[in-house]
Amino acid sequence: MIFEVIFLAILQGIAEFLPISSSAHLIIFRDLFGIGSSVITGDLALAFDIALHFGTLLAIAIYFFNDFLSMVIKGVTTGTKTQEGKMFWHIVVATIPAAIVGILFEDVIETAVRGNFILIGSALIIMGIIIYLADKFSKQTKSFQMMGFKDAIIIGCSQVFALIPGFSRSGTTIAAARSLQLDREEASKFSFYLSAPVVCGAVVLSIFDSTTMTAITENISIFVVGVLVAFFFGLLCIEFLLKYIKKHDFKIFMWYRILIGVVVIAYTLMR
């Protein structure tokens, strides 16, 4: 059992920051392939997913601690007069669309999509191609200094699609940012920044859910291991992606998404 927990936590730590969809991978490997499904089911599965996201949230918070601290201080004290303050409000504005849609439709999406492996596999393939094309045919002409609130809103709206497993939060936001000609490295950084309030909101809301908290307290060892492993591998993946994209494009992620998407669709049809 503990090895299955560790495997799923590693999966979350890796897939949260690479543009391959962490929610899709957790669903595929647990619900479709059965890894951990014998013990992590029902309310426990939802609580476990939230705990893993908390682990990757910690990775973001630690890795970009100085950036976040500076953005919050400058954003509150100087508004948009400084670059850090402007970035803070860009993140706030970009978070609003996904937050609204998530609150209103998360349960509907969860019920309608979570078990639809054909849709998840198709989303993996389609979004993989979109990410690659958006990167390939967009010039790298914009830096953070050149971003406007219109850019932030467009990137934020793209994040709404990530509520559907397979599209990928990092994938949709990076693709949108690259389509707006934001530099590849800074597009990825903005995607990382943007993940913090979204994941934090989901974690905070779960704290007020008595069912989720009961599942956590009754299985505390599972959650501690999951959080720590997801945190560690999350840190590694942030570092890896920021170094990788300095010399490479997103082609490898497209081919991986196509491969896993085809496997999921084929496996589903043959069951």
C-alpha cells in the first residue's frame, strides 16, 4: 500500500508542473489502471488528491518564496507602479476566471468527466498538439515588463479548461502565454506563479469540508507520506522544467501526451 501511495505522490509531483496534466494522471493510474484503487477510494481519494496538491503547493511556495514575498509587499504598498506590484495584480486578475468557474461548476465537471477516459485521453492528445504549436509558431518577444492586464486575463481564462482532466493547468496557461508571444521561460514562470492561488484556494476550501478532514485524520500516515513525496518531486520538476526550456521546446511533452492518450483510449475500448 505505501508503495502505491509513494508512486501516486511522485506522479503528482512530476505532472503538476510539467504540461502533462496531474489530475489526468492520477485518474488514469488509480481509477483506470488500479494503482492504489483498493485502498484509496471514495472520499479518501478526493482527500488524498487534495493532500498531494498541498505538497506541490509547498514546492511552489518554497521555490519562489522570495518572488512571492516581493510581489505581495509591492502589490499592496505600490499597486502597479513597480514590476513586482504589477505582477501581483496580474496574478490576482488571472486567477478570477478559474476561481469563479471552479466554484460554480467543479462538482458538475467532476461527475461528468472524471470517469470518461475517452474524453480524458482525447484531451491529453489535443492539448499536447496545441501546446507544441503555440510554442513553435509564436515569437518570444514579450517579457514580464511588457505584459498587460489583457494578457493576464486571457491566460487566466485559458486556465478554466484545466478543470477538465487531461487539458493540464500548466499546459493551458503556458500555451496561452506563448500564443501571446511571452518568452518561453517567463511563460512557464507565470504558469507556476498562477498555480499558487488556485491550488491554495482548493486546499483551503477542503479544510472546511468535514468529510475530507475526517478522511485525513483517520489516515494521517498516508497523507504525510504523500505530501512530503509530492513536495520533493515538485521541487525537482520546477527546477528541471525551467532549465530544460532554455534550450528545448515542448515537442517531447506533445509526443508523451499523444502516447499516453492513445494508450488510455485503446485500453478503455478493449476493457
